[in-house]
Amino acid sequence: MIGPVVNATATLIGGLIGGFLGDRLPAKYRTNLPLTFGVASMAMGVVMIGKMETLPAVVMALIIGAIFGEMFNLEQNISRGALKCRRLIDKVVPQKSEAQVSQSEFLDMFVGILVLFVASGTGVFGSMSEGITGDPSILIAKAFLDLCTAAIFATTLGVSVALIAIPQLALQGMLYLLGQQVMALTTPVMIADFSALGGIIMLATGFRIAGIRSFPIANLLPGLLIVMPLSALWCSVIVPWIDSVC
């Protein structure tokens, strides 16, 4: 399980470095680079959306997932957890006033990068791929990006960013262990639709990180659990039924 460990370690190190740098990094970098990361997230999302094979299944998964996310208040629960982490860490490593952000700004940025680091299509697919092939190259490449991204965001949000390494390692490790079993049941169409939904979430994450629109992206995550079954159902049941009617 090389890839998940390397990726989480990079996030941890980047978060710690950026947290201790704080306002010693010029303000123009702390202000402008997150905009670049937001645009990069949008670009990756657009590329992944382009892989879509079954539009109705992806849209249904997005909507149903959002409904479940709202029902279970995922965004609010993650936000509460993020605030508790911030208060705890601020007691141990207080942020300098120049680098501090308001509570609403902290939540917008923290939840956005949490989804970007933990639930991105690259991380999910890279973990599953390593579980099957034993090749960690996708996650190792992602680790270099996460190292820099975590460092920049941590200069503003503090060492709280380093804690993202924990759910990141947990999810990627789980996907690594389940990769062979999950991938054996999938088809190229199902994987493409899964990537497309991940791209939609990454596009919304980019809008949030760039401060354009604060989408409740955490509430969209349940869609990732149901998009593959819906894609398979659409291709095996709905499409043949439509063809028979026509």
C-alpha cells in the first residue's frame, strides 16, 4: 500500500510546513495561489466529465446523492468537526493574527480542500488501480501536487490542514484493499460514469476554493456510492427496454 501512504504523508508534511510558515509567506501567494488551485480543480473536473458515458445515470446519482447528503447533514457535520479541530489545534499552535481567517472563510476553504484531497477522482481511481495492478504511480504523482497545495492552504488555515491526511489515508487504504473486488464487478462504462461524477464534484470544489460559489460539495459525495450501480442498471435494463419499445 505504497501510494496511499506516500500521498497522505505528503499532505501531512505540506500541512505542517505551511502551518508553521504562516504569515512569513508573502500575502500575494496566500491570496492568489488558492485561486490557481481552484481553476486547476475546475480544469480536472471538466476533463473527467468528458469521460461520461451515461448522462441520465450520472445526473440521477448526483441528485439522489445530494438528497441523502442533505438528509444526513454531511456538510454541517464535517464543518462542525473542522471547527473542533481548528479550536483544538489553535490551543496548541496559535495562528498569528495576520494569517487568520474568519470562521466562514475557514469552513469554505477547509471543506473544499478536504473533498479535493480525500474524494478526488484521481485519488479514488489511483487507490483502486494500485490495489489491482500494484502500481502506485498515480498516487505518487498526486502526492507532489498535494504537498504543494496543502502547504499553501495551511499558511492561511493553519496546521489543521495536516489532519486531512488521516481521512485521506483511511479512504485510500480502504479503496486499495477493496480495489480488486470492486473493479472485478465493474465495466468501462461504469468507471467512466464514476469518473464523470467525480469530475462534477471537483468542478464544484473549484468554484468553492476560488470563492465564486460555495457549493455544499460534501453533500454531493453520496452520489459516488450509487453512480456505478445506476450506470449498470441503465445499461442493462433501461437501454434494452427503450430499444425494444422503439
